[in-house]
Amino acid sequence: MASTADGTGTEIAQERRIVTEIPGPKSRALQERRLKAVAQGVGSNLPVYVERAGGGIVEDIDGNALIDFGAGIAVTNVGNADPRVVERAQEQLARFTHTCFMVNPYESYVEVCEALNRVTPGDHEKRSILLNSGAEAVENAVKIARSATGRQSVVVFDHAYHGRTNLTMALTAKNMPYKHGFGPFAGEVYRMPMAYPFRWATGADNCGPEAARQVIDQITKQVGPENVAAVLIEPIQGEGGFIEPGPGFLPAVVEFCRANGIVFIADEVQTGFARTGDMFACEHEGIVPDLITTAKGIAGGLPLAAVTGRAELMDAVHGGGLGGTYGGNPAACAAALASLEAIESGGLVERARAVGETMLGRLHALAAKHDIIGDVRGRGAMVAIELVKGAGDTTPNPEALARVVAHCHSQGLVLLTAGTYGNVIRMLPPLVIGDDLLDEGLSVIEEAFARL
């Protein structure tokens, strides 16, 4: 039985363990307290309250040990409480907790920016800024693109998710729960078709080129390329259902942007930092974005986000136009440097590919047995299955999804959902998860489908 140390040095056994029903009595009691203290608008995928976590295991306050296929929504790529992350953050906390980089700057902010400029795609001169969240990064990327181009319009896509602030809600496609009742939203946002292979009318083989032609045609006719500041896209859509665009779609869109002076922004908040088997998902087709937004996996669980991009774009904003009180918090910066070290020294890009091969192999075999699995897709440790009514019927099947996920939760597997139609199971295990836990988690999923 393998084990891993959490941030306190305590060993966490890397095994699934169920000692109560899930959620257990202590979690249920704490849930009652929560209902009286926390606003109802804040949801939880699985109301199991966590005591500690490490490797591929989350332990709850009832003593249950759950296999983690969520990684805090692609945040703990290097594992929870990675010892290097904890040590660096603790050292920084002992020195100072905050000065605000805009008041008294500090070296670790500069070091993180230097690291981002090095590891993001492209060998051009770059600049970075540090922020608090993915939504804040996206919002600042749009600000930068508008400032640099003198244009206002922003092009986004069906099934996109970019955040919960006012501007990023406008950029996000799905109404419920992200946008419903929260308008009015920011203007000059134009939505285009997404190259969604599983649901493309003429088939997956035609999806990339046809979708690109449609997007370019609609931008040209409806917006005018000369009015577009930025095209913003997730190289693999996250909340939309782990939609990987049809091959050729992204390169064609990038070429159009280059030809028309449009800033191409890659939203890599969920896909970044080795998650997809590349350091960044856009590298898969050789895409070099003008601006790239990052967060989630950047700092091993501490809140940090960034925009990195071409120097001439980033430097186009007037002094004082970018920033924020907490952006680039020193403890988060220390954690980010440790997290990047863990990714590079631990070979986690290659590990993500191996995780993906295991998951996709098992899930494709599962799909061959169950007609309600309409599609299996993903890259690296970012994998999803889309559930439908049956063979040849692409009608979404959220009812089956609810039953599968409920069974997995009851059996000690943390599993997430996604998709515009609420019918996608998404899997985001920590990249450091052991092969035995990975296999066991997949077996729980297979058992859930067998029970259907």
C-alpha cells in the first residue's frame, strides 16, 4: 500500500476506504451548519467535508478516503499539499504575507512572471501580470486586447465558459446556472459556432474545416474583422463538456486573426500546466497565442492567475491600468514557483499522457458495452464521457449521468460533471495519482454503468 505525505509530513495511505455511508454523519452535521451560514447560491458537487488530502486521495471528517478524480477542478495538478509547495509557501508566510506589488514590489512576483514567459508557447518577447482568479485573468486579457488594438468587439464560442464576473458571464455561453438572472451583461460580445465533433451536423471528419469557414464568414459579415479586438477560446472547452475542437479549426482561426490584426487569446485556465499532456493545450496543434490566461493549476491550490502575452500588447496599456490589491500574493507566488518545479522535475507532462492512455483505453472499452455512452474524448488527464439516450440517438441523457455519478460518490470516487446539456462526466485526476488508484477509480465507473 503506497502512501504520500501531506503538507504536515503525515502519511496519507493511497487507498480507498469507506467506513460510513457517504456523506457520513459528521459531514451531514456540518452540512446543516453550512445551510444556516453559507449563501444557497454556492453549490457543492459532493457535500463531503474534507479533513486532509494528498496524492490521489481525499480524506473526509468521517474517516472515509475517496479517490480523487476532480483535483479541485484541475487545480491540484501536482497533488494536494505537495511538500515543496507547502514548504515554499510557509517560508514566505514567515517573512511577510502582503505588501501589494503596486506599493512595495517583491522578487517572487517577478520570478513567476519570468517563469510564465519561459514556459508559455512561443519564443517571442513576453510580459506577464499576476491576478487572483481565472475570471479576472480573462477580463484583463480582454482589457489588454482592446487597449492594444483600439477596437471593442470580442468573439467567443458556443459552449464556452470564461467566468462569473459581469464581463466573463457575457463571454460564457451557458445560461443556467452561470448567467440566469444576473444581467444585463457587457456589450460588444459576439458568439460563434464551436467545432464540436460529436454534434457536428455533417460528421466529425468535416467539423474542423467547416466550423472554421462558418466562423470566419460570420465574423466577416456580422461584426467586421476591423472591429474585432480579440478572439477568445478555450483550446479544450472545460465546463462546456471537454470539447476538443475538430482538427484544423484552431489553426484556421489563428490564421484569420493574424491576417486581420485580431488578438488571439487562449483561455488555458483549466487546461494549463501539464493537464492535457502538453504544458498548454494549444501546443497540440502548434498554436502560439498572442495572449494566454492561466490560473487553477498554476500554484498547487493557492489562488493565483495570470495573463501572459506578446510584449507589445502587454505594454500597450497605460501605467496603472492593470493590477489589483491581492494580485500576485507573495505566498501564492512562492507556491507557483514550487508547483512549476514539481511539474518539470517530476515529468508530469509525460505522466499526464500516461494517465490519459489508461483512462481512454478503459473508457473506450466501456463505451463498446454501453450504448448510452455516445462519446469518449479528451487529452492527457482531462477526459470525459458524454451520455445519450442510446445507439444512434444523440439526445442528451442527464438522468443516466445522475445515477452513475451518485453511485460513484457512494463508493468513494470524487467525480465531476459538465456540459451544456448536463450530460458529461469529466475526469481530472491529480497528475501524481498512482496507477492502482487510477485503475480502481475506473473500475468504480465501470461498476456504475453495469448497475444501470
